[in-house]
Amino acid sequence: QPMIECAALTRTYDLGAERVHALRDVTFTVNRGEFVAIMGPSGSGKSTLLNLLGALDRPTSGDLVVDGQSVARMSGDDLARLRNREIGFVFQQFNLLPRMSALENVMLPLTYSPLRGLDRPAIARARLEEIGLGARIHHRPNQLSGGQQQRVAIARALANSPNIILADEPTGALDTHMTAEIMALFSRLHQKGLTVVVITHEPEVAAYAERLLTFRDGELVKDVCQAPIAVNG
Ligand code: ADP
Ligand code: ADP
């Protein structure tokens, strides 16, 4: 069974008399454990697609099935549950809470978690250690470099052991060196079996994925497999 199935996925916005087709009849499947990059010019529908894949939004028409569950027909509560259990989000600007330590930021998603009864600080600490930030768990975001902040954000995305990582321009605020570090990290998560979907403007970033989807004017115009940049586990 695939991890993500989109069938004639369509999302329109009504702006007064005008109807914007943010996504139009998009059909594709992402298998379990695939590493997919999504490219396309500004306004081509990438964020709209990520919002749908992340169960933050529902399609206007068409079908979207995430890990066997049909998002199109789900109630708000069920969408929230799917989001918390299945999906880890990573953003361009990290979106960490500035007054909280790295550890506290990573603990946040565990509040609404099936792992609830467990030792949340211990789980958060383990996530930070896994991504090499074990020595900085009590630092606040402004005491960390951009690359380190993004690693905290990735640890937070992994807190609830999701099956899917959705990242929207995760390297957009990082320099070349940190970009390579963060993409190597996504590569290792992929090697461990996670399904990874990354939106990017940068071909050097898309090169880490094994498949590249290109969007234009809300339509999927290209779907190619590629040999990804090799990263040692
Ligand atoms: P991208 O992420 O590729 O830049 P978006 O998904 O943000 O593209 O936008 C696709 C199209 O849908 C654009 O024309 C955008 O203006 C429009 N759009 C996106 N979100 C909304 C919204 N909430 N309301 C109205 N129009 C929107
Ligand atoms: P990106 O930098 O990823 O391309 P955008 O600037 O296109 O993001 O969109 C940022 C957010 O604003 C998205 O959640 C999108 O849905 C929303 N948005 C985009 N275009 C419009 C619009 N014309 N009207 C209202 N919201 C929009």
C-alpha cells in the first residue's frame, strides 16, 4: 500500500468573482520510504499541495489518501489525529518558540501524543541526541546557529515518530554548508525508512531526492526518478 495517493486532486480558491486553481487534477503516488523533491516557480501550487498532504487543508475535489486514510472525507478531529501521528513538519524559518530551550521545543508535540504517558524529557533528549545536538539541549534558539536551529526543528518533527516528513523550503534560510548538512540528515532519515517530501527552489537540494516532481500553474508537469546524491549512513 502506498504512503500517499493523490487522484485528480484539486484545490481552488474563490477570490470574489475570480476562481484561482491552486492545484488542478493532480495525480501521483508516493511509495513508503520514498524521498521526493517538489519544485516549481512561485505560485505553482507547492504550498497548497504540502498543506493538503499534511492534513492542514482539504481538497476541493479529488481524492487524497495518506497511509490508507482518506483525507478528503475526514472530520477536523480525525485530520488533527492524522497530523499528530503520521506527519512531521519542517519549515523554512524553523518556527521554534524563542523563549523555550531546544529540549522544551522538542517536547511540545509530545503533549498531544500517543506516547503521552511516557517520559517526555527523555524522549525529547533522545531525539536531540540522534541528530547530534545532545550537548545543546538547554540552549535557546537564539543561542544556536541556523543549521542547529533547523536540526532542533527536525528533532521536533520526529518527536512523535511520524511516518512522513514534510519540509517546505527547509534550507531556504541556510548557507551552502548548513544546507548540505541538513539535506544529509534528511537522506539518513530516508535511509531509516521514513517517507520524505521536500519543497525547494534549489536544484542542489532536490538532488538529494530519488524522485523529482515539477509543478507549473497548479499542474504536475514532470515526474522523474534520479540517482540521488549519496550520503553515508
Ligand atoms: P507556491 O507554494 O508554489 O508558491 P501556492 O500553493 O502558495 O504556490 O499558490 C498557488 C496559487 O494559489 C497562487 O496563485 C496563490 O496566489 C493561490 N493561493 C494560495 N493560497 C491561497 C489562499 N489561501 N487564498 C487565495 N489564493 C491562494
Ligand atoms: P511560498 O513562499 O511557499 O511560495 P506563499 O508565499 O506562496 O508561500 O504562501 C504562503 C502562505 O500564504 C500559504 O499558506 C498560502 O496558502 C497563502 N497564500 C498564498 N497566496 C495567497 C493569496 N493570494 N491569498 C491568500 N493567501 C495566500
